[in-house]
Amino acid sequence: TLEEDEYSPATAEPLVVRIDKSSIADFEHEGLHYMGNGANSVAVVDVVNRYQMITAVVPPTVTFSDKTYTVTEIGNEAFEDCVYLSSVTIPNTVTRIGDYAFNWCRALLSVVIPESVTRIGDYAFGYCSALESAIIGDGIQSIGNAAFYHCSALTSIVLPEGVTSIGDKAFFRCESLNYLSI
């Protein structure tokens, strides 16, 4: 017999965890793949036709199965390698741009990062070699490692006063960058 404080692997019942997937948002809508990241919010996590996307408009909200979700994040690698993407619109509901989110988007010309965004992830815009303009909203606090790595067409950037962290090599190999203001 086992005492109350004793444990024996031979008599232990396996732990079974059941997840009700019906409560987790995971869907595609108008060319973008979304996944729940909160009760009423979603992140853009992927693109349906990565090599055909030229323009991306991330909506502030998206409705699926009669439920409306707020888009609060552009997830890690969401638009990575969209080589023909030249334009992206990010709504003011997004608070985070994930690691590698737009990495290797070589045709991306400009980006406006709204004031709602507080963090730009590592390599978020890495290798966006056509990126000429990046307007960063006043809400940004953290810019990740190599966030704008090898954005060779980027000529100037103004960082808001609230930036508390700039990662290593955030603007490394930005050969055309001739003006940086903090």
C-alpha cells in the first residue's frame, strides 16, 4: 500500500490534457492567416500566397465565425520572404511587430509604424533592400537586434524619445543611411 505522500510511477495514472480547439481562433481571411493571441485578439501569422503578394493591408479588426477580433500583432515571420511585397499598411491596433516579420521583403519601399506599436522584433525588416522610408511612431520603446539590417536604400530615420532599447546592429549595413535622429 502507498502512504499518502508516496509516489510510484508504476501506479500513477497518465496525465491527459484536452484542449478545446474551438475556442482558439485559427483562420484565413483575405490572403492572411490569423491565430488567436488573446480572448478577442489575433495576430497575423502567415500569408496565403507569399510569392504573389504585392500589397498588404492589415485590417484593424477581422470577423470570423460571427466573432470580431482585434488585430494586435504581426507575428514572427508573418510576411517573411514576400519578395514582391512593395506596400504594407499596419493599423493602429497593432502593438508588436514580431521577429523576422518582414525579413527579405526586398521590394518593400516604405513602412509607417503606428504609434500603437511598442516593439519591433529582431530582423523585423532585415534585408528589405529597397526600403527607402521607415516612419516610426512615438509609441516605440524597443527596436530588436538587426531590426533594419541591410536596408541599403534607407536614407534617414527618426526615432522617438520613448525608445529605451536599440538592439545590436539594428541599422547595420544601411549604407545609404545619412541621417539618424533620436
